[in-house]
Amino acid sequence: MKISRVSFLSFPRSSTPPPFFVPIYQHQHAYRPVAAAGIIDLREWDCASDVTVPLNGEWAFYWSRLLTPSDLEAGAIQPQTYMNVPGHWNGQRVGDVELPINGYATYRLQAKLSCNQGTLALKTSNIRASNRIFVNGDEIGHSGSPAATASAIIHRNTPYAGYFQLRGSSELDIVVQVASFKSFNSGMVQTITLGRQDVIAHLSEYNVLLDGIVSSGFLFIGLYFFVLYFQRNNSKELIYFAFVSFSGGIYQMTHSERLLMKLLPSLDVMPQLWIENLSALGVLFFFSRFTYYLLPGVFSRKALRVLEVVLAACAALVIFTKATYYAPYIYSILPMSAFVMGLNGYYMYKASLKRRPGAVYLTLSAMSCFIMMFTSALNTLWQLDGHFFLPIAQPILVISQALYMSLQFTNDYNQVRRLTDKLSAADKLKDEFLANTSHEFKSPLNGIINISQSLIEGARGPLGREQSEDLQLVRDIGRRLTILVNDILDYSRMKHRDLVLHIAPVDLSAVVGAVIGLYGYAIKSKPLLLDNRIAPAEFFVLADENRLYQIIRNLIDNAVKYTERGSVTVTASAAAGSVKITVSDTGRGIPPDRLESVFMSYEQAAGTNTQLSGGVGLGLFIARQLAELQGGTIAAASSTGGTQMVLTLPAAPMGAEAAPAVQAEPSMASDEFSATEGHGPTNVLIVDDDYSNLRTLLNVLALDGYTVTAVGSGEEALRRIDEQPYDLCILDIMMPGMTGYELCKRIRERYALPELPVLLVTAGSSREGMAYGFEAGANDFLLKPYDMSELRTRVRTLIALKQAMGQVVQKELAFLQAQIKPHFLFNTLNTILSLSHTDHAKSRTVLQNFSAYLRYSFDFRGETELSEVRQELTLIRAYVDIELARFGSELKVAYDIDPEAGACRMPSLMLQPIVENAIHHGVMRREEGGTVRISVHLRDGRLHVNVRDDGVGFAAKSTSGVDGRGANVGLENIRKRLMHLYNETLWIESSLSEGTSVTFSIPQQHR
């Protein structure tokens, strides 16, 4: 008889039909022997061929017994019946007994071969639910552990291959133990295949590879469309197609070679059945929803709801009942799968008839669905082990749907591009019109404001009280009209949906703090308290930072406008995924019937005077529109004791506040973020809580040759400023914790305006904001969005100002330095001249010390030259010896010098003027003289220097040498040098008649 080899394999039949049936082409077996009465004759099969043989037919069956080959030797135990394989035992009869689903049994088959040497193998497919196989007395494999009780059994059902040698015997005695207490059908439900060892091994590897390709193909396609959905989150068909692919991939992993069980070998059979059946239902459910959203108006919504109810009921049966109970319902999915896929195919074909773009892809998809319906129907009526099916339905469906959606996206993109071109032209005309109009409004308004302000300040002579008040009213009306122009522009943008929002997590406290700081400056003359009760980094909202600033400003402006005295308080609280911001005032309140109307355009609260209160009612309207555009709301509550405006915005997810320093690239900078780039001689410090802003400025300024340091908080900025000098600081105004205004004030406590320029970056261009910034100590402003050329120009200008100021300071220091020497030279020369008449030996000693002093004191080239501490002490000792020669026993000097400090470096001639000051202005002003103690120590990486005397001292109000007002030349010179070189100062403590202590500390430096 001619024997045909198997070219390809089809996926085996399973408990539930694959909703995406993957028909793998299979050649019909020409040689299919069938076992009878537990014996199969294979003598016509060539053991050395590549052909495999299915061991189908009647196997000897032993119910409720787990027998071993030794139990069955010499026919000691006779079979109770013969059971057809493949098949299940439930419902079969042994004598008068109908077999239940749960139980255990032994199958036996004896085979006669034409060969008696070589290595053969058996390949299992689906034996429920645990099994062990013996061949000629030897165990060749198992899945799980069959047992006679439910407590002892280990349920597993993973296909495997078992190998054995013939060893001179041409007969096979195959014994299979099977036990099941959880499946909805039990037994050897699919074929066991016999073949040569290498053929079976290749078959197993081929099946695993094929399953892996199909499963991974599903999963990768699902992942692609899943990610694509979040890029186009308005396309629900994408997410459902992703779920279809995920479900199909998981379903495939529970069939054929059961890759899921190979990956999770400890997975019990029940979870496996749940995953298998729920993934099958998932494919049907998600594919129907995918078609519904892909073809709006084509797929009947009522039909979809019916399908969803039926599939949900089946899913509930799978989850909440045992496998034995829901088996009939699962079997019903076979025809239901055919119906669902046919229904989806019908709607796709119907859509293709409407000549919509991509109709050919819909037609191909419909054909694929009909093929699946056809195969599923045949699988229900006949077991498809021997039929021919080409592997085309699944790839055609997936590829055609992907191409159809790709075509949709392409068409959408082309349409958007065409519309964009048209809108760009219209937008250009609109922008030109608005720009010209706003310019025509703003220029005269600026003229009115500036001229009236100059007249108020007396540019044309003193004014009377009434004249001054009238001009102030003109100025205020001009300012309000400027605000009105800006409001009208925003109103026009919102009306035409031209407002662009950049939604990101925003620290609420930073925005409120910036607004309150601005209004605190603007209402100095009003008995009104502005109170921000939101802690830094306590609440983060998802909003556009600039527009949130505008909303808060409008709400606080409204509160300030209608509150003559009392307080305006801003609080916040969390509420179900959102944050409520409440602006409360103690003003006149709003009538209840007017609470909603104040949010309408060109409306104000009743009883208000437009001229007095300012504006025309656009502020709150714009605030509400901006809030709604950002997913929030604004509501008002009022009483005679004041008004509460409640702004609600979406809360940023937990952890968002740590996210703009970058997980891989953060969305906002954290306090811990810092970076330094560039290697230029000029140091620039950037402070911003937004990572993208920091990165942009870092890149631009580093390319311009600056050394740029970027930090994410005001506290970190102050720490950096304390550690090293900078030539320029660029600060963002709205930052969490410490706002840009507050940080600028703190910087001005350390540096004057020319010593460290500050450039404030702000989104607002109001006059009040700029005035507040200049009062805080800013040198210049940069408005967002800014052009890089403007940024570079302002940076260059401010750095040039700093450098020019530094040159002036250096010249002044050199002048002060030069003034030290004549003062001391005259005194020393007079001493030497006096001693030359009375004590020649002593005069020579003093002259030698004076020579050493001059040699050391002139051995430097500028105020920045550094010398070792031991060199400075040598100079001090030479100087002290000269003074001892002058004052004798009235002067005492004590040294407390750390030996390790000798090698440290400090600015030249830094210590001698302090010792001179202690001697001449301290101890020698007392009749009995006194003691000067010089202390130099190393602690914590810093050099600490202290000069203490017990001289006359002075009152606390005279310690002005610390800030440079009225100090003698020497100490003032030292103070300026310390500030210029190290950003440190000179600390002086003194008490009248008790003495003076002078201290400074600098970083430890070595050569």
C-alpha cells in the first residue's frame, strides 16, 4: 500500500472552537490503520520512514483502575470494554454503568511492527487531565500525576513526546493511565501519534515554533495597536483591535502545544480552562465591538447589545461554575462563533458596497470572516482532522484590517493637511488684523497712561488735589482699558477655538503664590490681607500653567476689586480625582440671583459701577471658559459676609510632581534635578521647575560658551549660590515652594544689583507684575514665549554689566589696598628713627623686621593673589615684632595656630590689617594696654580665622564694618575682598570696654 507523508499539521480540535480558526494545510493520510479489540497491526508501516501513524481505534479500557504494565502481564486482568480513541469516556457504558465525567482509568494498546530495532517515539496532543504512559514496561512520559482521589491528583494537560527503544521486540505494549476530576470531558480526546524518534522530535519543535509564531504575531500586533490608540485616543476601534489580538494570542497559547503550560508548568488545569474559554469569548466580544466602532452607522447597535449580553452570560458561567456545569454552554459557542464571525463579515461586506475608501480591504475582511464561519460550522458538524484548508483567513483578516485603518489614518492626515493650509492662510489674516488692531489700541493707551503718570509726578509743576485725583482716574481707566484689550483678544481666541493649551502637572501653590505676591504689591494702600493657605507641593493639577495663572489672577482681582477691607484667602482641598481651589473674600457679596450671571460675558454683579470697579465683565467669563477648556469648572457662592469662588480642576496623578526631572525624560523638574553643561569662563545659573525649559536654556547657553548650571527649585539655587559665584541668574517666576519673586529677594540679601544680575522669566506682561519684580530686585524681564535671539541679547547685556561692575570694584580694591601701606610706613619709620638715638641694637632688630615685612608684603601682584597661611603668619610676626618694639610690655600677642592650616592658601595681606586694627584701635587705646589673640583653624573643610582683643571695644551700633558703612580703610578693604572672592563677609562682635572679635571663614584651598 502506498504511504503518503504528512506535509503540514492542522491545529487539533479542542473544548472550545478557536474564534480565529487558523487552518493549517494538512495532507490526507493514505495509510490510517485502525485498532480493533486493543490491537493495531502496523506491519505495513516502514519504521524507518518519515511517516507518522495515528494510533486510533479501539483501546482496551479498565475503568476505576490505574494499572501498571506488571499488572497486565500475561493477560492477568481482562479489559472491561474497549474505548474509541480519540474520544472521551463520559457518557460511555461499561456493562450497565454509564461512566461519569470524573474518575480514572487505564488504556492499553498492543501494536505489531515490521521492525524490532531502533528508537521510536509517541506524541500526545490532548489527554484529560493528567496521564502517564508506559511502553513495553518502561515509563516514557507523564503530564501531571494521575491518582484515584481528587485530593491526590495533580491535574495537568500539556502535550509531550516520549521516546523508547525496541530492543529486539517487534511488538509494543502501550499502557496509558488517565485521571480527571475537573474537566468537562475526560479521556484520550485526541490522537496519540507514533513515529521515528527524530520525526516526532521535529514534529514537536515544528508545532512549538508554529504556535510561537502565531501567538507572538497576535501579541505584537495587539501591542502595536494598543500604543497607537494612545497616540490617537479618539479612535476606539484601535483599542478593541488590540484586545482582539491580545485575546487571540492568549487563546492560541492554550491550544495545540499549550505554550502557556510550558511557560507556567505549575498552572492548574482549571485556571488554564478559564484562560482558554475567556480568551475565546474575548475574541468574539472585542471583534464585534471593533467592527461596530470601525463602521459607525453600519453595525446595528441593537445586535451588538444582544451579542454582549450572551457573551457576558457565557463569561459568568465560566467564572462562577465548574467546568462540568458550563460544558454544554461552551459547546454552544461553536455555532455561535460561526454566527458572530459571519455577522461581522456581513457588516463589513455591507460597508464595502457603499463605495467608501478601502472597500477592497473590507471585502477581504468579510471573506476571511466567512471562511472562519465556514470552518467553525464544519468543525461543529464533522471533526476536521482530514480536510484541506489553506492558512489564509487569519493573516488576510489581520492585514486587511490594518491596511484599512492605515488608509483611514492616511486620508484623515491628508484632509487635516489640506484644512491646515486653508486655516493657516485664514489664521495669518486674522493674526495680522488682531496685531494691527491691538497695536492701534495699545499705543495710544500707553501714551495716555505714561503722560498722566508723568503729570501726577509733577512733570509740569505741582498739581492741586482735585487735578491729581482726576489724572489718577485717567491713568487707572487707561490701565483698565489695556486689560480690556487683552481680555477681548482672549475672548476672540476662545470663541474661535484658537486657544492652545499645554496641559501638564502644575504646583498650585506656586501659581497662587506668584499672583498673591503681585497683588500684595499692587494693593499696598488697601487695608486688605492676602492669604495663601496652600502648602508648597501639596496639590498638583493638570492645567496649562499660564492659563491657570490667568484664572487665579482674575478670581483674586475680582475679590480685591469688591473687598474694601478684611481679607482674601485662597485654600485648596482634594475631591475625587480633582482639586477644589476656593478664593474667599470678606467683601460686599453677590445677590443669589446674580451668581450665575457674573460668569456671562459683559456682565457684572448688580449694584456695581463699571467705571469705579473697572472692566466690562469679561474677567470671570474668561476664567470660567479657561477652566472648562482644561476640564474644570468654576462656581460661586455668596452671602452678606463675602463671596467664595470655587475652581475645580483635574488632579495630577500621584507622583506627577516628581515626574518634569525625568523618568527617562521627566515632564517637570524636581527639587533634586540639577545639571551643569559648558566650560566657559562665565557662570550662569538657571532656576525653573519645568524640565523642558531647563533643557532648552542649557543647550542654547552652553553653545554660546557659558558654563550653565540648571536647578529645579529656589532652595537648591540658594545652596548653589552659596557654594560658588555666578555672573547671571535666570529665574522662572512660578515655581513650587519659593517663587521667582521670593528667590530674587533672597538673592538681593546677598548681592547688590550690579554684583549678580537677575533675569526674571514670566508669562504675564502686566505692569503690576513687572513693577513687583523690579521691586524684588530683578535687573530685567523676559516674556514667554521668547525668541532665542532676544534671550541671548539680554544675557549678553546683563553679563557685560556684571563684568564692567567687577572691573570697577577691582580698581576700588586696588586703591584701598594702596592706602594701607603709607599709614603703616610712617609709623614704623618714626619708631626706627626714635630708637636710633636711644638703643642702636634694638633699632637694627626693628629695621631687620621691617625689611622682612616689606619683602613679604610686596610679594603679591593683586588683590586676588593667594599665599600660604604660614607666609601670612611670617608677615604678621614681623609686623608684631615692630609693634612690640614700639609699645613694649603694654602689648601682648598670643597665637593659636592649627599646624595643618599652615599649608592652606588665603588672599595676601588679609590678616595683617585685622591685627593692626586690633592693636591700634583696640588694646593700645587703653592706658594699661592689652592682649591680641590670633587664632587660625581648619574645620569642616573651611579655614576659620579669628582676631580677638581685650581693648576698648565699641557700641553695637558701631559694628558697621560688616556692611561697609563708616569702617576704617583696612577692614572695609577686607570685607569687599571677601565678598568679591568668596561671597563671604567679615563678622565683627564688640562690647564697649570689653574688646572686639573679628572673624571670617573661607573654603579650604591648597596649592
